[in-house]
Amino acid sequence: MSVMEFMQRIFPPGSMTPGMTKDDFAKIFADRLRAFEEGGFLEKTGMTPIHGEDDFLRRLGYHAQRKELMVVKYWKHGCIPCLSKAEMMKNVEQWCVNDHPGAAFYSIDIYHKDNLKLSDRQQVDGTPSIQKYFDYQQVGGEVRVSSEAGFKKNLLDTLHACLDGKCPRNMEPEY
């Protein structure tokens, strides 16, 4: 879903009055966005959260032993692009669980107090940021797809390449 389509879900036509002040707009925007997040959207589209470097490393090791791709979405509350990709991410996660095992999905809220250092170490400089890891290393670069079909193809191509010993490495291990 595009950012514009997502914004129309939060702000249906006629919900913003012409001539409102910048401060009024900021308050209404923040209130509506918070209500949208807390109204079940985050619960419906959420993935298993990671809290801090120890949790990240434990999960990285677990999936490395199982020869699985670990997909991590770095996001933050109130990020419209993050929220607009959330349903696509959840759909792809379910598709993998049901039809293509070998990938595990996680989310990292970059502003959670336990994740600040981890986000810096993984060089996350914007959200949403989707990174993939295999055998303890980040692989295949940051995911830059905008469609569900493109994301599925990206994941399968990366997973198959890694399992065939041709994993597209792009970072040296940090740990």
C-alpha cells in the first residue's frame, strides 16, 4: 500500500478542516496516528520483537544453526512509511510460515531504550529498514522493494543463494 493510501485510512476525506492552524494539525495528526496504532493495527501486523543486542545475538545464533534467513524490520512508532509497509511484511511472513519455511521475521523498534545501540551498530539511519541475516552476517543489502511479490522474490532469491553457498555478503560480522 502506498503512503498516500495509508494516510487516507487514518485521515478519511473531510476529517481535516480547511484553515486549521499548524499546531491544530500537529495535534490532530498525532492523536489520530496514535489511535490508529493503538486501535489494533500494531497488534494485527506485529512481528516478534527483539529487545537489545543480547536478544538479537541469541536469535542470530539460533537461526544460523538452523540455516535459516533472519529478516529484521527496523521501525519506529509514528513512522508513516513503516506503518504503510506493515501489512505487506505480515503477509510475507505468513506466506513464508505457510509455504516457504526457512525464514524468520522480527521487528526492532529503534527508539526502544534497549535497541538504540543495536540500531547504531547495524547502521540503521532511517525507517523502515529491512535487513536480512544468514550465518551470522547481514546478506543481500537492505531490502528496497515496494510490492509484496517483489519482497517474496527477494527473500526466496536470497535464501536459495545462501543455501547453495552463494550468499550475497555485504557486511563483515560485527560480533
